[in-house]
Amino acid sequence: MESGFAQILLEHSPDALLLLAPDGSISFLNAAAEELFGYSRAQLLGADSSLLLAEASREDFHGVLAGLGGTAARTRQPFAGSGRRADGTVVPVEITCSVLPAAADAALPAGTNAADGAPPATPSGPTVAVSVRGAGHRQLSSSGSPQSRAAAPADAAVPATTQHRRRTPAGLAAGSAAAPAVSAAYADRDDQLRAGALRDQLTALPNGTLFNERLAAALRRPDPVDVLLLNVDDLKSLNDMLGRSSADELLVEVASRLRNCVRPHDTVARLGGDEFVVLLTECLNADAVARRIADSLLEPMRVAGTLVRPGVSMGLASKTAETLDGAELLRQADAALAAAKAGGQPNWLRFRPEMLNTAAHRTGGETGLRRAVELGQISVHYQPVVSPGLGAVVQFEAFARWERHGTVIPPNQFLPVAEQSGLIREIGDEVLRRACAEIRPWLAGDAAYSVAVNVSGLQFQNRDFATDVLAIVASAGVDARQLTLELTESAFFDADSDVLRQLRQLREAGVRIAMDDFGTGYASLGRLKELPLDVVKIDRSFVAMIRTGQEQLPFFNTMVNAAHALGLRVTAEGIETPAQAKYLMDRGCDSLQGYLFAKPAPASDLAGTMESALTAIDKVDAAR
């Protein structure tokens, strides 16, 4: 049998199938295993197989594995056990184990650790194939046929073949008989994506978005509302000592204990990293619930065969007659959490108004931001830049985002804290790495495509900044000519840094340099020719002066013509109306950017973002 066909059979088997490396870690799993246990493939590859078993079944399972070491026992009869899903629920399962022949190691399916680039495990034992059947794990629809699983991989957000101009698939053409069925399929898929987007992938708990929706709904009712915000204080240390999979196992156990401490209609959510939140509605004694949770989390937890007792800090806040919204209630819980942390021991505190003035809360922004950087909670959103001449998206600008307590914080609110605290270098490097990795499939479609990343003048105080940028780009496999760095005008004239030297070094390597917010600072048109520049971006404050498109604003012609005379391209940002876009197109702007085309969105939304931008271009063209 051909290996490709064999792999298809493994992937689409109705039974959950896994391969275990000699150290017990998971090196392969199929779609049925993802569905049965509720984890994504990325979460399980390399994780210890014990994560999928209830504690009562682990000893029996390890005994079976040990018994397979001999040559006389290559396969064991099925045996009953208890599996544990990502949401902490326990399900009865039937497990069959079999040792793979040594010759099979060279033909392991794609998707093993080795295939993913990880070094192969040192052969210290056999590779074991595991088949798992769970009661009811193959649901039947009303017609008796198995319900379909969504087959799109989670990381297929930016296919390299995505067209830069819109295309209408033949099957979706007007009048096509297939269109209603396809539309229904996409509607079902949208519902699935919506449900998945509201759940934390690791714990299956509601995420910050769903939590905020439920909190807002609860506050609209007259019943009591309480919010308990908590952090697992030792997560980073545990991650360093025992590994990522062990830290994930701890978080799953914390999620399970939290759910067991509250009523079914209460909400337990994971906001990200080490941060959880509990929403209590119609609760007559929130303090008693907080004490119960504290006692539960103080009980030792078995992680990777080791008993650990992580520190947990909690802050409790309750709705009052003066409570304005959910954001205020979370801010109060955060202040109580900061005060509890300052106590120096696992503790919980109820919010008091004076906590908002404590040193612990005042430094919460920097402390929280530092923790976000450590836990990888800084994400990147992308906004398209369109070329009117080509009628295409030619660039995406990357914007840093920080999700705090389920709310996305824009860069203008946390980057000043990053600059004051010295975290700007780490955040800048992280944004650049993420942007190169997440946009790379799209960049591969055309050498003219590029990604723009904002940099602070403070980053250039590191004399190796340019070298570091080129190293990050090279490691991501991106052509340096497809990267644009954007700086504000003031950064070019910082006498205390060697910005210009490093910018010239970057340009020599192919990186393009853009001056952001042009026209608002120090630069005159005469000085532009002295700078290592490729692009100037007209600031949104000038674009906002265009209201009807009939205004007489001669400085636009002056800026665009002078820049072009110096060999520079011109981008206008902050465009919100077709009149503004038409006005700037008529004056020769090379590129346009703004909410008219699309708001910044995660990499997973790039296809929709491009469609929105191209539709806007078509409408502006039609109006000219």
C-alpha cells in the first residue's frame, strides 16, 4: 500500500489514533483524537500522554506500556480506562496498544515531532501505537450518517495562493445551482468558527470575549454580580522547571477545580496565560465562594508525576449602585488582585476604593505589561495598504496589541509604558518576529508585497538594532526587501542616537524606510533628500481636512510632487471616506490606508481584510 494512502487512512480513521515516543510523549495524532479529547494537534504534539488520562487510569496505562517492552508481547487486548478531555471532563474509553516494529520508525506519518522539525527522540524504548474508543465519540446525525468535522487546519489563515485581486469562483457564480448549498456550508462553518473563537483552546473555558459578553448581560439585570480575578503566580517557574506541557497540564487542572467550585450557571473563563476570571451571578455570599476556591487551589496538584502547590493571588469585586460597566468592575478586581500580590503570599482580597491609589495598582500597568511580554501575550493585527494604480493590496502594516482582562488594548495606550520601562525592545522584536512569520505565506505570493512594522527611536539606542532586525528577517525566511520600517519624524533627528547610521545599514541590505506622520514634525521638504528614505506617509490630521472632496488644499500637491521629485513614494493614512480616497488618488498618492478599506485584524482574518479593501477600491473607482 502506498504510504500516502496509508496516511490518509490514519488521518481519517473513525477511531482516535496516537503514536507515543519512547519517552511517552505524543508524536502523532489524527483528527479523531483531536475531537475525542478536545485539544488541538499543536497542543498535544510533544506533550506527555498522561495528559489525556484521568489520574486513576495513569498507573494502569503505564503498566501496560511497560509490559509491551518484551518481544513476546507486541500487542495487548483492549482494556477499559478513563480519558480526560481539555475541559476537564472524564470520559470512559477503551484503549488498545501495539508496539511498532523497528523498521516502521523510518516511515512515521507526517506530523510527528521529527516531521515538524523537532529532533527525534533518543531510542530508549519502543514506539507505541495507541487506539482509543470513547463512548459516544462518533456522533450520528438524524439521518444516521456521521457528523462531519471541519477539516480546515487552524494555521491555514494566509494561504500562499491567495489572490491579490478578487475572483468569483465558478461554483459561486450568479445562478449557479451549487451556490445555495455552498452558502449553507459556509454558514455552518461560520457558526463553528464563532463557537471556537469564543473558547480558550487549552482549557475549553470561555475566553475573554465570551466572558465580557456574559458580564455585560449580567450587569443589565438587577441581580448581584461578582467578579473574581486570579493569577497563577508560579506558572513561569513551573514552565522553566518542568516544560511547557507540564505548565499546560497545571492550567487544565486549575480550570477543572475552578469549575467544581461554582454553580453551573456561573462562568469560569481564561483570559490568557496565567490569568483566570470567575463571574458569579445571583450569588448571596461571594466571599464564601472565594474562600472555597482559595482552599481548592491550595491543595497540591500532580503535574508530570510531581506534586506541586502553585501560588495563586485573587481579587474580588462586586457590583454596586455606582458600577458603570464591566470594565470598571474588572478594574476594581484587578486593583484587589494587585493588593493581594503585594501581600507576598497566596491570598485573596475584596476590593476597597483606597486600593486604586496603592503603589501596587499604580505600577500594575508596567507589571502587567512585563508579565504579558513574558507569557507571549503581545499579539499583532494587520491593516492593508492599497495601491490605487494596481487595484490591489500591496502591503500590510503590523500593529502591536495587548489583550488584558479580555480587552484588546491599542498600542497608543501601552507603548508609552513600554518605552518608559525599557520593554519596548522586547516588544518590538516580538512584533517583528510575529509579523514575518504570520505574513510570510502572503509575501511569498509576489516579490512586490511587503509588511510594514513601526519602530521607536528608543530601539536605535541599541547599537546592534539593525543587525538584530536583519537576523530576525533572515531566520523567518523573509526577503529583507519585503520589510518596511516606519519611524516618526522626530526619530530621524535624535541627536543622541545613531539612527541614521543604522538606517543606512538597513537600506543597504534592502529594507525600506518610511517616515510616519509626515508634516507634523521637524522635517522640511528640503531635508528629505538628506535622509535614508523610501516612503513618506501623510499624517491623518491632514487627511481629516478633506470632507467633501471639493476643498482647495494646495499643500497636498506640494507634498506629493516634492516627494516624487526626490524619488520617494507617498502613502496617505487615516482614510475613512470615499471622498478622501478619490481626492488623494487624483493628486497622485501611490498608496492609501485607513478604515475605509479595513480595520486592523488578526492574521487569521487576512483573506476577509483583503476582500474588504478590494471592494472599497472598486467602489471608489466606480465613483470617479
